Amino acid sequence: MIALDPALFEAHFFKARCCRLLGQRESATALFESASDLRPDDYRCAGLLAEEYSAMGRDREFKAAALRSLRHATQEVKDHPDNADAWAFGSSILVELGENLRGQEWASRAVVIGPNDYLVHYNVCRTYSLLGRTDAALEYLERALAALPMFRRRLLAWMPLDQALDSLRGERKFVELASFAGGGEILPSHDRHGGEEA
């Protein structure tokens, strides 16, 4: 698609997402950069680009892209205050930029506006994970993974490289949720850990 139309935002954006899912960080970054150039006011593209920069330790570029994402998310919720996705996506960007209280406020508003939206729940999970609020993060992850199978598969594919979830990976409930959502068996805790639960 890019060869057919190099100016097509969607071609760059969705190929970037595919590269990201494959762990091809440099390719994903280059494609998100191209997509962001084509549609500079897209808060999601700038935010995903910021995540790629962060994963590669490119802190200066991360901050610039995160600030751009936040600026456009802020404009989006001003223009369309019922856009739960923008509130939820922006909430984790706020926390990554150190604006924890404002991030929590955005997360709370997102859930009120989109109480049944699995992507809202996933992004709010990310926000609470970044804040170290494990119980809340796992609660929203459970809600997100209750999505229809097609959407659940998308989340399960996205989760392994999502650094915002790193604080949850050692949690038993995280492992159980991911296993259950993927159709796996949940082993009793003493079988998983080689002993009784502490």
C-alpha cells in the first residue's frame, strides 16, 4: 500500500503497528514517524511513536512526541468531550509525563463516558499500572479482556511489548487473566509456583 500511495497515513500507521507487534522497534518507529508527518494532529500516532522512542531509550524524542500527543488529545477532548478514547489514551500520556493527578482524572472521566469500551478499559489499565495502582489496573485489564474474541486476540497480541504493563507481569492475577483470555488452563497456585501460595 505504501508503494501505491506513499501519502496514505493508514498504510504507514498500520504497518507500524504490525512491526511493533513483531518487536521490530526501529521499523515501527520509522513508520510511526512517517505517519505522524502525514497526520501531525493524530494524538494516537504521536503517542505510539512516543512509546517506541521510550522503548529504545530515546528520552528527548520520547518527551517531544508525548507532549505532541498530549497537546492533540487535549484539543480532541476540548472539541469532542464525549470521546472516551481520547480521555483514556491521554491519561497514560499524562502519567508518563509526570502529571499523575491529571492522568487519574482523565482515566476516571474516560470510564464514565465509555463504561463498556474495551479499549478504554485497556488504556485505563495502562494508566493505573504506570501509577503503581495494581488492583485497579488488574480490574480494568479484566474488563478489557472480557471483549469479544476478535478484540481480545488483538489485546493479547499487543500486551507482551507494552511497557506500561511491566509492573503487572509478576502478579498472579495478570498471568491468570492472560492465560484465561488466551484459552489456556489456569493451574492451581501451588502447581505454578512449586509450593503453596505465600
